[in-house]
Amino acid sequence: MTATDLQQYTILVDFLGKTLGPDYEVVLQDLTNGNNAIVAIANGHISGRRIGSPLTNAALQMLASKTYENNDFVCNYKGITEKGRILRSSTMFLKDEDGRPFALLCINFDDSRYQELSQKLKTLIHPDNFGAALPRFDAPLSTGQEAAPAHTSLTENFSMDIPTLMQKIFDDCICGITTPIDRLNQYERKDVISRLNEQGLFQLKGAISFVAKKFSCSTATIYRYLSEITT
């Protein structure tokens, strides 16, 4: 994959953003430079992100679990912006000749305007408060691929920077643990680190130091735990 190849996809992002319209955020994330960051974005007002923003927790999870080995894309899972707005998200793996992803092309659809219009239409059609009492029929979203049904349960959080993303992943993985983190025994620590690894945290630069500081231990200890759970 060359810089020219990536540039072509950058043009595609601009094209799709203008074609689909302002309710669709289109994002290209480069996986080749070690930063795993956004290199092109259209309609970034939807999530509030910009060029240089990191991968999402869902993208890291898909890469960590090597979802790309059996799937070319994952469609229609839930995304949540920092302001709490719900999006319908899809990710396509852009792969090299060896089947390894060098970039991610993502599309996030914000249907909030249409939901508002739908509610107004119900109010116009039905008298008094009858329309407000009608059930909302939300059809389950398709994965777009029969081979990837498990990812319909993915929830994607859009973080503006890497420290925020790392903290979000860490908080999710220790949810329910009542013992202070720096007082966990080695088995409990290893379990948490295994969860963090499954969520793709250690694909981010600085993750080892971040976790070591949380556990009040050395980076060498974290490397040892990782070696033990991945062998």
C-alpha cells in the first residue's frame, strides 16, 4: 500500500460526504503509521472528531479480535457520540494483498432529524396525545454479512483524544470490581489485562504505561502479564 493508494481513499471520503449529505459522517483511519488516527473526515460535526482523532473502542476491538480475517466489513452497529447522540455505524476493512488491513473506511449515520420529523408527523396524523402513546417500532439492524452476526451488539464510543479513549476502555473493563485497582492480586490483574487486550487497548501508543500507572506497578510487569495471556 502506497501513499498514493491512501490518497485515493481520501478523495473517496470527500466524495461520499458530499454525495450522502450532512447526516452521514465518513471517516478514513490510517493503520500504517502506528498512530491509528483519522486522516480524512467528512461531516465531522456529527461526532465532533477531526483529523488526528484516534480509533474508536469498537475499531480497536475488531482489530484485536481479527474480525477482518473472515469479514470485509461490519455493518449497522450502535455508535454514541460524546454528547450522547446515537448513530448507526458501519466499518469496512481496507486490506493489502496479504489480507491485512491498512485502513478503515467508516460511515456513521445520524437519523435524529428524521426521528424528529417522524414524531411531528404522528402528532399531525393522530389527535390529542394519541400519537405520543404509539409504540416506536425500531427494526433490528442487519450486520450486512451473515458471517458477522456477533457484531450487532457492538457499541462504539467516539473519543476526541487517546487519553479519553484509554480511560473509557479501562473503566468499561473494571466495571463491577469493588476492590481498589492498586490492591488487586496478580490473578485479578491478569484477568483485567486480558479484558483490556481483548478490547484492543494495547494497540494504542502509551497503553502499557497507562495501565502500569493504574495498577501502581512497573511496565515490565504489564509486559509479563501480556506475555502470559497471549502464549
